[in-house]
Amino acid sequence: DAGVTQSPTHLIKTRGQQVTLRCSPKSGHDTVSWYQQALGQGPQFIFQYYEEEERQRGNFPDRFSGHQFPNYSSELNVNALLLGDSALYLCASSSRTSGAIPYEQYFGPGTRLTVT
Amino acid sequence: AQKVTQAQTEISVVEKEDVTLDCVYETRDTTYYLFWYKQPPSGELVFLIRRNSFDEQNEISGRYSWNFQKSTSSFNFTITASQVVDSAVYFCALSPAGGYQKVTFGTGTKLQVIP
């Protein structure tokens, strides 16, 4: 049973560019959340997707956007990259269906984004 | 607004010692969930425990135990007889119950277990 997978593992971008990160949830999960973890800090909630809609959003500017596909996979897009966007981006999946343990999120290994 | 405070930035212990990681939280929600996650050097967050706000019973899982005290808004984590493999960053987190999750993490405590 594959866990949460993310791609790419590492990414280097230049300030002002745009980036797309991808996440495939754990099998059986239908909800995807994205987090930004700066070096030495705890993860910061970006947003959560369920049924292809953004359901919750943290304090992140509109430069951060996302999408969820019918197969529950998700993308995180960041436009007009700033140096401060350099971080580890974590994807977490969970399930809202009956029988699943609510609020138990499984995290992927993350994508390390470096903005130069 | 939610807030999670982990005042201990780094802790070093000698193998086999017991260690307690502190977590204090703030929330206006009447029902909520508390979590602990482990982040080893590989970077992947590993779920350790989830606790409902209405269940203050302490929990023990092997060498791990958790002390939830609603009166002091604390959810502390104790590792008994620490091992080198316990070396990692540990995060406490908080989420409102119901609706869609918006999990708030603390800044983490880096635990180093010295052989």
C-alpha cells in the first residue's frame, strides 16, 4: 500500500518564476492538505482540498493556489516566487469517509523548494 | 485563533534516560484535537498520537506516554528509557474538531539522544 507521494523531491527556481508541486494521497484517502515548513520551523497550513474544492485556507497570499483532481491527487502552485518561499512543502492526506479515523493525517516526504 | 507553544527548542539526553517534551496550546474552540508528530532527519512527519479534547485520560504506548491536562492547556509527551532512534524533531499540533481541518503546529523540539 503506497503512502503519500510527492514530486519532485527537490526543486530550484529563480525569483519571479512559477512552480507546481504534486501530491498523490495514500490509497483510500480523499482529502489533501498542503503545508509549508521553513527551516527550523513547524509546518504552516496552506490549504486543504476535498471533493476538488478548497475547504480551508491558512494565512497565505493568493500567489499560492491549488487544485485537486478526480483521482484525489493534488497540485500546489506558487506564482511570482519570492526568496522567502524557500521551504519544505509537505502534503498530507486523510479520509472523511465513514470508518476512517478522522483527522489522522499521513504526510509525504515533502518537496524541498529553493528560490534563488 | 489557535496557538501551540513548545518552549523547549532543543533537548539532549543520554540513552536510557527519560525525557518529557512540553506542549501548551491556546484555542477558543470547545472541542478540538491534539496531536504529536515525529520528524526524523529524513523529513517525513510521522503521526504518533491524536487526543480528543473531551478525553483527558492519559495514554501509554510502549515507551511513549502522553499527559493531557485541559485545566492547564497542556499536552506533554514523555519518552521512557530513551534510545538513539528517538532522536528527531517532535511537533505538537492542534486542530478544531468538526468541519475541515486547519492544523496548527508548534515550532518543534529537537531531541538528541546521546549513546
